[in-house]
Amino acid sequence: MEKRSYSLRYTGNGGDFFKIWFVNAFIQVITLGLYYPWAKVANLKYLYSQTEWEGSPFQFLGTGRELFIGFIKAILLVGALYGAFFYLAFLQMPIYAFLVFLTGFALLIPLALHGTFKYRMSRTSWRGIRAGYRGDRGELFKLFITGFFLTIVTLGIYGAWFVNDLRTYIIGNLRLGNSTFQFKGKGTDFFLVNFLGYLLTLVSLGIYFFWWQKDLFEFFVNNLKMKYGDQELSFKSKATGGGFFNLIFINLLLIIFTLGLATPWVVTRTMEFVTSNIEPTGDVDFDALIQTEGSYTDATGEDMADIFDLDIAF
């Protein structure tokens, strides 16, 4: 099979998404936030359905009930951590309170990451083929705790290798049917992208920030591979620093001058920008994909990731 380009695009529009987003926001207000799981599902179903790969849309199969049950579990776990912290602080044991909070945080984050990808991938499908995540919770815990400790003792320097190792492990365990994914980025390269980006942003009084974002996007996209047997799909970034400037600057103005009401248009512009600036090429026969992944309905990790504001797209 000869190599060719594949299509990836977002077809939604801000007006349609606004109707869904506004109704969800209104109901969340009058239910004091209890409607949040159903609101998130409605938003995800729309965003997935408007994202097309080779002319076929993705589907989000999760339900509000799954997310609500996960939300209750996540609140209890995080609440227990904060409860222990404030209890020790009340007993005037600040060092123990800090150590308990830091340890609990270090343990809950990998739990949230593992649960998020396990749930979100299981509830994602394309052409009826379910995605999946086969990572081992114990291995992810070991990887996270080691990286977390080394990042602290190196005063943050090891953070680039830490994040890169997490990305490599998680993406390496993703599946779409019987296809696999790989991330080939190196921690040294990631460190240099961030070091130079931070330095040049300071020197240029913030102007280089948009080119820094372009370099990060390029690093994430260009090192991603999809494999099916001996067939391979590569991804290439077409984004520019000017494109990121236009995206971020206008999105910021939209949010500020509409007091957040333009959020659906901001999301739409971002989705369109991301999909239009990723060029997939390869020789993968998608018609040969078969179902291999099972269903997973525990959304605790997904909700915990929301509480900690973890980005699944990293």
C-alpha cells in the first residue's frame, strides 16, 4: 500500500456548540453544579461527533451516570486528602500536614491519569472500533513517583524528562482496535525546547511565546506514530508561530470582551486550528482494523483529573 495523506478535520461551529454549552451552563448553575457530569458528556459528544478522521466522525460513548458516580468517588478521595491536611494543620503539625498532602497528591495524580485514559479511551470509538488504554497502574505509579522525586531533588530540571517519560508510556499503551501508537520524543529535546522557549520569551519581552508554543506543538505531533502490523502512520505539524499568535491573541480577546460567553467559539477555533495543522501520512489500511478493546465504565479517574485540572491531551 503506497503512502498517502489522510484527512483530519473539525466540522463544528461556535453557534451550534454555544446552544449546547449555554444550556449546560445554565442547568449547572440552578443545580449547584450537580449537573456537571451530564454537561460534560453533552459537550464531549458534540466535540467528538464534529471531529472527522477520513470522513468518519469519532463518537464519545460515556454517560452522565458514569461520570456522576466517578465524580462522587473522586470528591471523597480528594476530600479525604484535604481533610487529613487541615486536621494535622489544626493540631499544629504543619510539617506532617505538608508531607501528608504532598504524598497524597503524588499518589492521586497517577491514579487520576491511569483512570482517565482507561475510561476516556474505552468510551471513544471510530467507525465502530473502540479505542483502549492498556497501561498498568503499578508501572505508572512507579514511573510517576520516581519522576516526581527526581524533579523535586533537581529543583525542576528533571521535569522535562519526567513529563516526556509519562507521555511515552501512556501513548505507547494506547490502542485503536488492533493498531498501536508510539511517541518517539526525547527528554533532552523537550528540555531544550522549553529552555530556549522560556529564555527567548524573556529576552523578547513575551513576543517569542507564540513561537515557543509552535515548537512544543511540533515536538508533540512530529514524534507521534501509529502502527498496524508493518504499516505505519506518521504525523507532521504545519503550525506556525504567526498562526499561534492569531489563535491565542484572538481567543484571549473573545474571552475578555464577552466575559466568557464566547467560550464555544474559542473551543471551535482551537479545534479547527489543531486539526488543520496536523498532517497524517502513511500506508495504514483502516478497513482492516478489528475490535480488540473492551468496555470500561469507572470514570473516577476522569473526574479526579478534572478536579486537579489535568490535561488529557498532553
